[in-house]
Amino acid sequence: MMYQLGWTTLPGLRGLSCAEFRAVATDSPDSLNGVSVEFADDTERDGFLQQLETEFASRRFTNTADAFDMVKAYVLEHTAHRQKFM
């Protein structure tokens, strides 16, 4: 199933942070303006969302574009790595 990822970008004293990652099932993913990924099942999806929360909990960004680009790059790298071992 294909999912569109989303998250909340929060302001802080040390910069912006990303949290509250979520995945919404979609029939028309937007990989150009958003972040989409395919998961085999709910367990894989939930595990990846937890992985995102852990990975980005301590990272800070100077602007929302930088935050978006880093999350998207992380997801694309994860997807490429996962497909390599399928």
C-alpha cells in the first residue's frame, strides 16, 4: 500500500524540529511536492514512523525547506536500501 508521509515542523530556541510523523494511505502519491513510500503492511509502516521519530528527535533545522529536504532524503535512502534487499 502506498502512503503519503506528513509531519509537524515545530519552532524552538535551537531551530526547527520535525515530529508527529504520520502516514496516510493514498491512491495518488505526490512524490514531487511531498514524500510518499510503499509499505507491505501496518507493522512495517508503524515501525518506520517510529524510526523517523527517533532519527529526527534531536535534529534541528534553520528553515522548513531544509527540514523537508532532509526528511525526504532520509525516506528515499531508506526506500532504496530496502528495495536492494528484496
